[in-house]
Amino acid sequence: MGSDAVLLFRAVLVAAFLVVWYLLTCRIFPYRRCRACGGSGSRKAPFGSSYAPCRRCAGSGGRLRLGRHIWNFLFR
Ligand SMILES: [Zn+2]
């Protein structure tokens, strides 16, 4: 094996490690804050004190991360 192959092997190893690490964090922390409502789960009306549940996250304030979708797809 030449030195180029060793470098490539190391790069692949690091990439694989990062992918596994990302999937594991998505396993432990599956949600990210909803951008539409800032994690509050509700949208305020432009006037008064009226508000409605956020449509993007259905009022939960969190959205499932992409990695968690992948995790569910792989390990369901
Ligand atoms: Zn939301």
C-alpha cells in the first residue's frame, strides 16, 4: 500500500467516524429547534395577545433532525 492509499484510508476512516458520531447525536438529541416559531411552539398574531399553534412543528417547538430520519430508516 502506497502512502496515497494510507491517506485515503485515513480520510475514509475519519469520515465514517463523523457519520457515526452525527447519527449517535441524532439518536440522543433527535430534535432541533423549530425555525418558524423559534422553539416556542406557537405563533403570535401581529396584534393583540392572540396566538396559534405553529404549523411547521404542530405546536411542539421541535423538528426532527435529518440524521434522525436516517437513523429511523436504518435501525427501525
Ligand atoms: Zn414551530
